[in-house]
Amino acid sequence: MSKRELLLLEALMRRAGRAVKHSKLISEIHGLDDVVQADALKMSVSRLRRRLKDCGAGVEIHTLRGIGYLIERSRA
Amino acid sequence: MKLLRSLSSRLVVYWVVFSMLAFFMIPATALLPLATLGIDDVGYVRLEGHTVKRARNILMRTLRQRSDGGVFVEMTDELRAYKARNPDFRYAAFDPTTGAAFEGSSKELIDYFSAELPRLEILGANFHILTDSNPKSRGSIRMVRTPFGRFGTIVYGAQFHWDDLLFWLYHYPTTANAIAYLPLCATISLVALVVVRKNLKPMRSSAAKVAEIDLNSLDQRVSTEGLPSEVVPFVDAVNTAFSRVDDGVARQRRFIANSAHELRTPIAILRTRVDKLDDAPLKHEIKRDAQRIQTILEQLLVLAQVEERGAAAPMPELDLAETVLAETADYTPLALNAGRRIAFEAPSVPVAASGYKWAIESVVANLIENAARAEPAGGVVLVRVAPDATVAAVDHGEGVAPAHREMIFEPFWRKSETTPGAGLGLAIAKELIERLAGRIWVEETPGGGATFKISLNKS
């Protein structure tokens, strides 16, 4: 797991069950200095999702269009 | 009767009625006592004037024309009766060109005047015969017009009787008198109009001021400056009434705020206790109900808050997109729990608007909650902020029938008895948005559903 994915997971878990806004995630992962590409966050999230699924973590990351992401225990 | 409700027209009517009364009453009330005491000779003559007029009127009706053209005075029943009441009554009628008296005239009068009559041009005169033993006897010589010519008439020595005034009353409303009266009435009407209009003008600005007072400006009072003193008590009473209403409203607001505040604690306790319950489905429902009650309480508190702060303070500026996004993000987990999703759309640049953050948050939360409840399971509620400082909450549920689009903002309005909630949410939202000088309304979502929109002032 890359550093960015780890940071992303930490940011989501700290607010597990609640929505975490795009802007918040970007600043947590990339800091303020980096120039961030539009879909960098999206790619990080999809990689993280795959990893979590592969290891059977039993959590789900919801995409909230226009808002951000939310991590919670899988409903199934 | 609308005309008579105008003050100026009432003035004119009163004036006409009272001036006529006065006109008839003055001789009877003011002149008569003087006349009977013999103090005011003029007054006496005025009273007697009616007697003289009546006497001459009787005399005129006795004049007859014979077939040869000659005129004579006939002793009619009326004349006989009048003579019986007035033993000293003398009368004469004569040809003004020759001075020749007509047959039937009183001999004494003819003897008295006959020498002078041919040399007089009769213009009308009152007189008293100095040799008369009764010092109060008055007479009058005057021309009259009859169907068979103009003649001179003399009446003398008739006594004043009260019914002479009745005779006068009967003959008073002539066309000539009416014509003489008309310009006077017109002038008075004009004066009444000008006076009333001019002096009641400050009333109009006062009325405009009163009309502006609403629940939020109850502290305003109407100035009595420049108002006619007659309407000042009324304005004072209005001001006092406003003071009382103001006090009452303030008390009521405090009561609502206090009640809502007091209810917070028991609701919080209730929610904690529900958490401890084991029965999962029931627990979930009770929890949701408690949440609803809490929402209503919060809304009531918000409303009380905005009422207390008043509209006077300038509203702060904020980023509408940021405010709405935060509120939307907060609500997302609840929606996810209920199997709905929420999407958010906003311009990439901040949307500046003026308003209280907590008020906007409250309204937006209410709209999202409503939309999430209306949204079918698995659907997506869209919250959209537009650059013109409008916010839309779009659902794809049953929508709001056009007939209900105004009503739903009324307090306690519910679609049916089974609809959850107290029906206060939208009413409070509307109240809040209007306090922020904004607007709230509902449209139809293309393809079905309701789109609630609020627009705020761009700053």
C-alpha cells in the first residue's frame, strides 16, 4: 500500500461513517504545495478499494458525487 | 352611502342643515324677545315683516277683475277671517298710474294716501302712521304682480301671530332663494373639501406607516406630528395597541424559545434510552421519531433566534456553495442508511450570498431531509448550488401537485393525516428565508418529482 493510499485510508477512517469532502482529502494526502491532477484522488480511491476488497476488510467506500467519500462497514 | 362617509361631504350636509335651521330659528329665538320687550325696533320690524307679507298675500288673493276690465277687492272668507283676528287691519289696492283706489279698499288708508299716490313711484316701503293710537302698528306699501296687471298695495295694522312664521316657512323654499343659496353651498363645499383634504393629508403618511408595520417591526410607532388634534387620540390608541401587541408577541416568542429549549433535554435523554433497547426494528423507528422531534425543536429554536435578532442588523456574507456542501455532507450518512444517495453540484468558484449561516443551514437541512424522504429507495437526491445564489434540492418522488405548491409552506400543512412530521418544517423554512430577504418555492423535477428552490440575495 502506497503512502498516499495509507493517508487516504487514515483520513476516511478518522471520520468513518461520515462524509469526507474532496477538498479535505486532497489537502490531507497531497498537502498544500502539490499541484493535484483532477482525477488523482479518484485513482487513489479506486486502488484503495481494490486492496480493501482483496484482503476482505469488510468495509465499503461510498462515492458521494460532488461531495467526497465515506467509509463504513459493508452492509452485506 | 359611500359619499356620505367622506368628511367633506358630511361637513357640507351638516352645514346646509344647520344653517337652514339657524336661518329659521334666529328670528324666533334672538329677535322675538327683543321685539316683545320693544328694545330692538329692527328686530320687531323683521318679525312684523312676515306678518306684513302674509297680509299682502291675502290681499292679493282678493283682487278680482270685472268684465269691463275694472279691478275690485272682494271680501273673501279668508279676508273676513283675517280681519276678525286683526281688528285694526286696513288694506288698499290701487292703480299705480292714476293713484285711483280700487273698490273695496279701506277708506281710511285711501283718505290718508290718495293725495300723494299719483305722485309716488312705489318702490316698497314700511311705515307707521303717527296719528295711530297703537305705536306698534306697522304698514307696508308695495307693488304686486297679478294675472291682470301690476298694482299698488297697502296693508297696515296687522298684528303679529306665531302662525305668520309658518306662512313664511311655507313660502321660503322658492326658486329665487334656492338660486341665492347655491353659490353659498358651492363655496362651503369647496372650503370643506380644501380644509379636509389639506388637514388630513398627514393621515395618509401615517396610514402608510401603519400599513408597513408587521410582526417584525412592531416596535415602530406612528408620529402624531402635524396631525389634527382630533385624530391624535386615535393615533395614540393605535400606538398603545401596537405596544400591547409588541409585548404579547415578545412574551410568546420567549415562551416558544423557552419551551423548545426545555424540551431538548428530555428528547436527548429519550434518544440515549432508545439506544439501549434490544428490539432492532422498533428501536430504529423510535430513533427516527425522536430525531424528527428534535429537528422540529431545533427549527423552532432557530426561528425564535432569528426573531430575536431582528431584521435590523446587517446580514453577514458567506460562501453559499461551501455552506450547503457542509450541510449536504453531514446528511449523507443518514441518507445512505436509508438506502438513498445524495449528489452535490456547485460552481467551482465560491457563490457569495448574504444571510445567517445557521439559518441557511437549517433550511437546507430541512430541504435535504424532505427530499431524501420523498426519494424512492435507491434513488439519488441532487443538491445544486447555482451562481445566482439559488439552491435546489431535487428529488424524484411523487412531486407536489400544482394546487398544493403554495399551501405546503403553511404551518401545520400535511399532505394527509398519515404523513409524518408536524408540518412545520417548510413553514419555518419559508419564515427564515423571508427573514433573509430571500424566496422559497417548489417546481416539478423534469421526469417527475419535486424540486425545492431557495434564492438568496447575492452579495
